[in-house]
Amino acid sequence: MRVHVVHAHPVETSYNHSLFHAACEALEAAGHEVDALNLYEENFEAVMSRKERLNYHDVPNNISDCLRPYVERLQAAEGIVFVHPVWNFGYPAILKGYFDRVFMPGVSFEMSDGPENGRLVPKLRKIRKAAFVTTYGGTRFRTIVMGDPPRLLAKRWGWVTFRGAPRPKYLALYDMNNNSPERLKAFQGKVRREMSRF
Ligand SMILES: Cc1cc2nc3c(=O)[nH]c(=O)nc-3n(C[C@H](O)[C@H](O)[C@H](O)COP(=O)(O)O)c2cc1C
């Protein structure tokens, strides 16, 4: 399967970045074709411009030349994996910007009756599997008190968006601020195992 692995962490020596590597390696070892996208390395522009917002519903002209390669990579994917830390109970801005700017009408969904009163129809039908690999500084309990928005997004938004796939797998390591080397290693092993049977 062609698997798009999208990563959002600014530091190449970070634990999160090591998970990105582990995921790519395990997928490749399992025979998948990996298309790795490191958003920071590519200097992905997170901010939607005024022009992009004005053109947002103008399919297919809403795909500008600078977004086209990202759109094509997404459309070619048969599986998708996101590797990112949780920041302020959500995605790092660069990943949020990727969703805002690339997951647009005509790409990830269509409005069946136009932008005013249309029903959302998911479009990324080629994607048969999706997963999120993520790390939190806080404990699971503290995060549940806040509603754990990234988990909900992955499980619900991810499920609706990748309609051709079962509910996305959510691999999360909580309490990073207090984790032992053994737990860090064990989670990396879990990510490798899950990716090798992706
Ligand atoms: C800007 C920023 C915001 C953060 N917000 C949260 C948060 O809302 N909840 C949480 O559990 N951890 C939060 N953290 C902690 C990160 O999730 C944690 O540092 C990361 O998962 C650890 O991975 P790393 O060492 O590879 O960066 C935040 C960290 C940063 C830098």
C-alpha cells in the first residue's frame, strides 16, 4: 500500500521525531511504499492567505501551484499516518495549517449542492487505513478532564474524512514529562508493531 506519513515536530532529535522514523521504517519493512512528509523540513506555510480563503470553494481553481504537490501526494495515498505532539490540546499550528489548506473542497470532500447548503461528501476514498501517533506532556486523566480534543478529532473527524477506512487507530503516549526510558522504548516498539501490521 502507498502510505503517506505526515510529521509535525520542529526538532529532529525529539522523541516525537524518532516515532516518525520508527513508523516509516516499520512500514517500509512491511513492504509498504512510504511517502514521508516532514512539514517543518519542507517549511510548509501554515497560514491560509486571503486569496486562498476567497478561492476556497472554487473547485478546481482552489488548488494553487504551491499546494498542488501536497494535494497530489494526499490523493495518491492508500494509507495515511500522522505523527505529531499534542500542543495546547490540539495539533501544532503547522499541522492544523496543513489540514486547513490541503483538505479543501474538491480534495478531501465535496459539497453536494454547492457551498451554501451542501451536504459534505468525503472524497479521499482511496485511503483504506489511517492512524495517528501522538505524544502528550499531561497525564491521560488530566487530558480527559479537558475532553481530549486530539483523540476525538482523530476518532471522529478522521473516521468521517477517511470514509473508505475503518476508524483511525490512535496510538498515544501520555505523561511524557514523567516517562521513564523503558516506557519510551516500549511505546516506540508498539508503534513499530502497529505499523508493521498496518
Ligand atoms: C507549545 C506546547 C504546547 C503543549 N501543550 C500541551 C497540551 O496541551 N497538553 C499536553 O498534554 N501536553 C502539551 N505539551 C507537551 C507536549 O505534548 C510534549 O512536550 C510532547 O508530546 C513531547 O514530545 P517531544 O519531547 O518529542 O517534543 C505542549 C508542549 C509545547 C511545546
